[in-house]
Amino acid sequence: MAIATLRGTLANGSTQKAELEYKNTYIAIYGSGWLSPTFRGGSHNTGDAFKEVASARHRINREKNPNDNCLLEYCPTEIEFFDVIKDNVRIERLDIYCHGFAHGLNLGGFKGKRKIGNEVIDSEEVDWDGREVNKGRDLRRIDIYENIYFDSDVAENELEKLSPESFNPSAEVYFWGCNIGGQLTPEGEHVLDNTLRDDRGNLQSPKDCFAQKFAEKMGKGSVYALVGKGAFGGSVFKRDASGKNYYDDGELLPANISANKKDINTKELKATDYMKKFPLP
């Protein structure tokens, strides 16, 4: 809850002061655990873990901000992702829990029938893995360079659909998925991706990552993303002393940091110690 003070001068020359209370908005968004509805197995299928950790963040938001708007949103498609942001105002904090990569988010898509906007879409009728623009694979992803990943000659940046006016000037955005903020080399240098090089064979700048482009488009506040080390520097869930996933603080960790403790009893580690702030200087 925030308070705005308004002052005005009356006809008799006196000054009046009025205080208006308004609510801020705190949103936790999560995508599907699978990479694609047609590929539900494998080590990248997190099951309901994104939902669990997002729900924990939602509980924290409500406890800390009982008089504000606190939302938990399942967004398996880009349409829903951008709509949730567009349909809200005074967003003070946004947490996004989904799969990711250097140039985008993978929200996973959905199973069954789902109403998106004014249209009911049947997952069974969607080609979730084709390379055609504006079809199923594109629907479950947000890309900043569509021409790299789809059959397109246009380097479309889908972040043009983002609504910066929905955010407060002090807004904070947290990306918890893999590689959205780039990676660290084994020597600790921040790069885009340890496996991607330019025409001269040099590792590319992290200023080309999704988190950077999101921060640039938002144009206010701060954006944070986990940044792990090495070619497999993705994100993993915290674990307790028994090796069971721990969600209660709404945080994940870089995979290499978790591996340093053999993926056991990592719940006391602070994710903020392993995040980068965007836009980068």
C-alpha cells in the first residue's frame, strides 16, 4: 500500500492537502514443467515444481503486503504472459518461474483445452514443435530473435508486446529459469552463453540476453536473473538435508552452486548472491 499526497489551492487562497491510498501489485507467474506438451519426460521436466515455488513466492508476497494486490498466475503461453502484465497496474514486483535460454523464455504450452483471450484452443490440434511463426512452438515461447529459432527472415523481438506502463518506477523483476541472464565462463566472466561464439570465435556479450532486453524495454526499475557458471549453468531447485526439493522461500539456485554442495541441504543459500542486475552498465 502506498500513499500519494495531493495539494491544491482553493479560491480563497488557502491550501488543502489530501492523501490518497493506492495498492501496488505483486505477481508470481509460472509456466508448465515440461519443455513442450509433446515432450513431457526427461531431466528438464520439473513436474509441478514451478507451481510450488511460485505459490511460495505468492504466500510471501501476501504476508509482506497484506493490503496490496497479490496474484499467482499460470501462463503457459506468451499471450497470457503479456496479458497478465498489461491487465495490471502499479506492478512493484514480478517473479517469473519457467524454463529459459539466452534469448528467451519457454513457458511450456498446455494440455487439454484452454481459453486464451476469446478463443478456446485444443492442445491436441496444436503443433507445439514446428518452426512456423505464430504457431504452437512460438505460442509457448517468448523470443527476442525469432529469425534464429523459427522460419522467419525478420529478427522480431517479441518483447515489443511488453507494457512498461504497468510497472512502478521502483519495480523489481526476477527471472528464475535457466540462462535468461547469460552464463559465467569457468573463469567467472559474464557472457551470453558458453556455447555461442561470434564470427571471430569470441564469446558473445551478455548484453544480448533476454534479461537485458527485458530491462531495456521496461525502462525503469531493476531486473534480476540467476547466472550460473559453465555450459550447463542453468537453474535448479533448492533442496533440504534429505535431498528433497525446498520451495518455501520462492528461490532457485544456479546449478553449479547447488552441485558444489552435492545438491544436498542448499536451502540456506541466498539466491541474491548469484544474481546479476539488469540492465548491465
